[in-house]
Amino acid sequence: MDRLESMRMFVRVAEQGSFSRVAQQFDVARSVVTRQIAALEGHLGTKLMARSTRSLTLTSAGSSYLERCREILGLVEAAESSVAEERQEPRGLIRLSVPLSFGLRHLSPLLMDFHVTYPEVSTEIDFTDRRVKLVEEGLDMAIRITSRLDPLDVARRIGSTRLVAIASPDYLRRHGEPQHPSELAERECLLYVPAQQGAWRFVVDGQLAEFPVRGRLRANNGDALLEAVMRGLGISLQPSFIVASAIEAGWVQPILTRYPLPELGIYALLPSSRYIPHRVRVLVDYLAERIGTRPYWEAN
């Protein structure tokens, strides 16, 4: 009997509290189960179970081993299920969270196309810029755009965009165009919160440096801030996927272009790296293929 089968038998005995019942379930003699558990204990060099004429109880080592066995067997079952799913059409519900502006502007059309391609998959989409808790909120994945992931994030990079410093021609006529990021401290800046609290980062002389900014208008949505920029209310840092069309139309223009801004990664965040349902993996692959090849991530 192989090691996995021994683990399965041990888990059953621990759960059932009976060698006889497990022997019936495995269709073997009771002595086979007894010998198998004894062999497992011999291999591990420790007692897993304390036996009496009336009961079986786990030792501390047995309790710890039971937990690990359940984890391992769960992973094996998930891997086998995953292989079986690969031969099937993706189906089932995907609950996902996407950023508001990026979701409405660019992800929605891709998700509609995904539904046409995979008619057995359904989606429930939460449009929000807040950082969601995947496990606690029962989400299968989230799309997030950031320059810095949390060390504990399970993520796949599916694309990129970049930040652009912008102002309206009217604002620049009235206040002049800043020539260095240090001049922003004396300008009215429109801040995306909570990510842009108090400072913006630019690359100056090959080094990433922070420059203080201030402003009366703060918002957690880039489209709202773009509207304020177009009305001449100040300067803002926005992703190129939000501002590209406004730049092309001449409503706003890039400034401080000699000082690069950090690139933003577009990520698919997942609740776990252990088992990703087939339908979710198919969606991540689908978005990565299309987002990675789109030309509109770069503003002119």
C-alpha cells in the first residue's frame, strides 16, 4: 500500500475511531488496517494513536500528523480535480472585484467578450477602488493596479500602465508650467486617495524621489479627478488608460515629462496559490492575453 493510501486510511481511522468500520469501508480485513497504522507509526518513529479496548485517541503527534495529512490529501484531490476540469468546458460562477474606472472603461468590454466565448461561465462583478479581502468576502479574484504589491499577495501580472502628470492648457496659461517636481509644493494638486497622500514620486537623476504636494480636492476615483483637471482646478497624476483620450483631444497635456513616473502593474489577485478553479484560470489567461497586447495603456 502506498504512502498516500496509508494517509487516507489513517485519516479515516482517526475520524471514525474504529479499525473495524474503516476495514469495512476499504473492504479489507481489520488486521490489514491495524498493520498499516502500525507500519506508519514505525516509519514515523512515533505513536499516532493510543489504543484501549473501548476507544482510540490521537496522541499529540497524531493530531499534528492528522492535520498535515488532511492538507496533503486536499491538495492531491484538488490537483486531480484540476486535471479533470482541463478536459471540460469552463463553467460556474466567478465573483471578482475590479477598479471602477479601469473596469468601466476597459474591463467591461473584455468581460462581455469572455461571456460570449465561454457561455457556461457566469460572473458577479464588484466595481470598487477599495482594497478587498478576497477570502473574507468570498471573491474568486480581483484586478488591481499598483506599483507595490503586499508581500502576502498571491498575484499574476497581466499587464502594465504608467502614471502621467497632467494639467489643462488653461491652468498652465494662468499659473505657468512647472519645470521640476519640487515646484509642485506650491501648486494646487488634485490627489488620488489613499495612494497619493502628501507626496508624489518621480525619477530624478536616476533615483526615485518623493516630492511634497498639497491640494484642496481629493478623491478615490481617477475620472472625477480628470474632470477637475479639465476644468482647470489643478495638476494631477493619473494612469495613462484614464488620460490617453483626453490628451489626444487636447483637453489636458502631459507635464514634467523629463522626470519619469513609476510604472504600475495590472495584477490578477487570487485568494490562494494552492488551488485555482479552472474557470478562474481561464479568465486570468484570457485577460492577460488581451490586456498585454492593447495599445491604449500608453498616453501620447
